Amino acid sequence: MPPILAAPCRKGRKVSWWGRQPCRLPLGQATSSTLSRAISLLCLTGALAQAEHLVFTTVVPGSCPVWFSAPEKSKDFGFQSLEFLNDSDKPLQSLRLKVTFSTEAREPEEVVDGGYLYTDLEPGQQKRLDVFLGRISALSQKLKSAGREVAWVKITVEAVEFADGSRWEPGAPLINDPVEPVRPIK
């Protein structure tokens, strides 16, 4: 007797894996296309597992007066645009953005891109802005030359300039010390 493989019949019968018996057909009769699809899927899955992967993410310093999220990618840029929110009580004039690249948590991050973004966000205003940072072709090449499979590409704010001329820059991390509550870590 030839081996039997459970496969749905193509004669209009519905098959449920809970309760009903599937139509059973001999291996040679019905499933050559099903088997070729399964083999193709397994090969594709194996190929994807070997491909390099860039993970694009945002990092917002806790004291930053501007929040940003929801990065949109394009075929050319990992950070085509971002959604910005002015969380301060002053209108913004510009932001200085920085893009870093790292392949492991223990490795230092390398600055790979950055620039100024000029905007007129009013206090409390939220807007999607094009940033055109993180060129995918250059980052993919960098990942390939590093001999790694995964790299993290992060975008963060280095400085904010307000319309009144004042600035915000991230300070040194602080220690929660009851004697000196805002003493920087040295």
C-alpha cells in the first residue's frame, strides 16, 4: 500500500483539523504542488534567516522637551520621517539629530549620520516631519563588512534650539542622592 498523506481534497469539501477527518490521498496523486510549496517555503525561511537585518529605533532622553516616535522607512532611508511633539512651553526653531550604529550591546555606538532639522513647532503641537537620515545602502554595507547578522540603528536628539534663542542639551546622567539630589555621575 502506498504511503498516505493528509491533504485537503480539491473536490469542494471543507477540512477542519478539529473534529472532521481530512481527505486522505496517496502521496503520488495529489500533493506534488503542496510538497513543492512546502519545500520552497522552507528554503525561503532558511535564506531569510541568513540575511542581514537592520533594526531602526528611536531613543528620547528623559529630559528632552521634544518627543518623537513612529519612524517611517523608505527604500533609501531608515528614518524617512518621524512624528514630533513639542512638549515644552516654548516654540521650537531647530533640532540637532544623531544616528548611531552598533552590532552588539557591549560595543560602543558609532555615529553614522545626523543633521539639523529646522521647524516651527509651537508648544503642544504634533507634526510628522521628513528627516532623511540613515541611508540603508550604506548601513547594509557597514553591517556586511562587520560580519554580523543584526545591527541596531538609533536616532536621538542631541540639542534643541527654541525660537527665543535658548537651548536644551542632554546633561550628564544624575545620581539619586538625598544629600545632593542633582549631582552628576563622574
